[in-house]
Amino acid sequence: MPNTKHAMNPPVQFSEGGHWRNWVGNQSCITRYSGAPTSDDQLSEMVRSATSEGLNVRCAGSGHSFTPVVGTSGLLLSLAQMKGIKNIDRDKKRVTAAAGTTINELGKTLKENGLSMVNQGDIDSQALAGALTTGTHGTGAMLGNLASSIVGMKMVQPDGSILNVDETTPDLLHASRVSIGTLGVISEITLQLMDSYNLHEKLWREDFDACMEMHDDLAAKHRHFSFFWCPTERSRHCYCLPDTAATSKSGRTTDVCEMKIMDITDDTPMESEFEKIAYSSEIYPIEYVPNFHELEYAVPVAYAKEAVREVRRLMLEKHPDAIYPIEYRFTAGDGAWMSPFFEQDSVTISVSGEPGKDYWQYLRDVDAILRCYKSRPHWGKLHFLNGDDVTALYPKAEEFRALRRKLDPEGYFLNDHLTQLFK
């Protein structure tokens, strides 16, 4: 870990630190200094200056991680002023964007240029670097997570130098795609895109057993298939889900699945109560309020239905007060060393605890079920892994750690949480 030498006064480009908290308030830290660079040169100088004083360096992104990945007592950086598109290559269908650019901002620019991201998740307010390199994903049995579209990036190293990562450095690229800020401070990312497309979204309600019966068919036939299982009538309100009662065949309001399919279409944009056609990035996001603390694991797809049945049973029989929906989404395997989906087609199963309540035993019980299937966590969502678990679950864990030690031998880009996982 870095030495304990600290500057007596903040370097000129830093501000005094203070209290930082994430968007839902379950993670916070008191940091010595804060920095908000506006250019690559400023970012490099801030990192170099901080590490020369023995300070750890972490980036806050948009603060959407539920885990302690951001916290530091050293220098906390915000890249919110490092936004915008640096280059669009229409021939290769690629875009290079500053790391602080949000997914929403990127989508608006891509629409203007006749391009789309290959896939997105259901939140679009995150900064690109933070969202992609924690393993964020959408849904789609044949579609990888968002990081699988990364074809290049620039990372500031402890001495302030810039490390260029691209397809000519395949191992470095595979390691960097999902690296949680441990290999350097990312200043820009280049993504592989596709031609602009519209999505046709359909929403409806099914009973749980009916959902399981049509599960395989829906996953095979549609580009995107996902659902929220709601144990009670109040559950859908926890995630602001629309009332699809009018589409239910049984009339049940408990133990039901809020279903969603999406497919690329050439049809004219339209919108009705349970159906919509629009540009890709205008369909993917849904609205959440910060009223939940989420755990999410990627379960090998062969065990997904069995696993969700077990978690459902747990909630109904042992934890009936746990009413937040289960979210269930498909993601194809990829080659990123520390990706939850490394060489493993998966379904992500997520559950949430309510802020202000003691939900820890509930999440531990869910963890106990999902780890039986060798499931891997989204690094930005609550989990219970330690270093030994990482070694057992990720075939490239030791190679990743060796690379991390080579790039940052003093551990400047670690914190206590990341040290136990990746040192």
C-alpha cells in the first residue's frame, strides 16, 4: 500500500476534501483532497502529484455503485468536467468519448450521427468509465455486457503517464475492460457501435409459473427478454414499474412477473400504454428512485431458472418482508478477465434491501443460494466475496492481480475493499 507521507497543504490544483456519499447513501467516505480536472493534462498532473505524496487515488464516477469501490482517504477525483465526444469513426462505427461522459449524453450524440450502442442497461445517468468497468450490462442472450464493446482506452498511471490500450494489446484490453479503476484512471474510452436502430418494446404480466414455462422460448426468439418478479402488490412501486394488471391473463396481483421483450424494428415510432417504438437509447432506460440497496450475481444460464425459483421460495417463506422485485436479465459471455460473464453465458439475478432496515441476513441468504451455482457479482452491486472467492471464481484472477501489481506496485489505485479482492 502507499506510504503514509502526506502533503501538509493541498497542491494548488486540489480542493480540500470532505464528505462523499453515493447516490443511495449506503457508501460514504471522508477524503483528504478532491479534484475535478478539465483536461487530460490536468488529470495526469493530479494523479502524479497525489501519488508523489503517498496518497491513494480513486474516482467517484456518478456514484451509482452500492459497494465500497470509491472510498478513499486520499484524493477523490470527479471526471464530471471531462465530458464529450472526441472522435466518431463512421467507417468503423466507433466513438471515442471522455470518461466522464454519461451514457445518456453519448446516446443523444450517437442518434444525431446515425449510430447506436450495441446494448444498454436500464440506467443511463452513469459515467461511461464507471459503468462499463464495473461490469454493467443490459439484457440479451446473445449480447455481451457494455464493456465488451470497449476497443480502446487511455489510462493515467501512478506517475502521470498515459497507458494506451487497444486491440494491439489484447491481454491488456481484456484485463482493463472490467478493472474497477485498479489499473489506472481512465481518461477516455473507445467503443464499437452499430448502425442506428429502433427498438419495439412490449410489456405485460404473467404468473410466475407461466413465465417459467415460456422462459426458454422468449429468450431464444427475442433480442432482449427480461422480467421483474413481484411477490406483493406493493413490489412494483419499489422500482416505479408500470401497472400492467390489464394485460394479466389470471388477474393475480401477487407472485407475478412484469415481462419485457424488445426487438429491432423498422416500424414507425409509436407509444401506447404497454408498447413503444423509439430510438434504441430512448427505450433502454427506466426510471428508478434511490430507495434500494442492490445485490446482483451472474448465474450460469443453465442454472438460472433453478436459482430464481430458490430465491423466490426464500423470499416467500423465510423473508416475506423482502418485497423488492427480483430482476432477471440475460447476458452473453465475454473475454474480460474480471467480468462477471467471463467465458460464461449468464442470467443476472438481483435483489434489494430497503434503506433503513436490517436486510443483511436476507442478502446473505440470497448469496448462500447463488454461490452454490458459482455465480459472480456485478462489482458495483453488494456482494460477499473475499480474495479466495475471487481466485476460485475467476480463472484469470491471478493474471489480473499480477498485471495490477506491475502497473501499480504501490497500490495507489486500491482501497481497503479492493485490496482484499485484488492485491
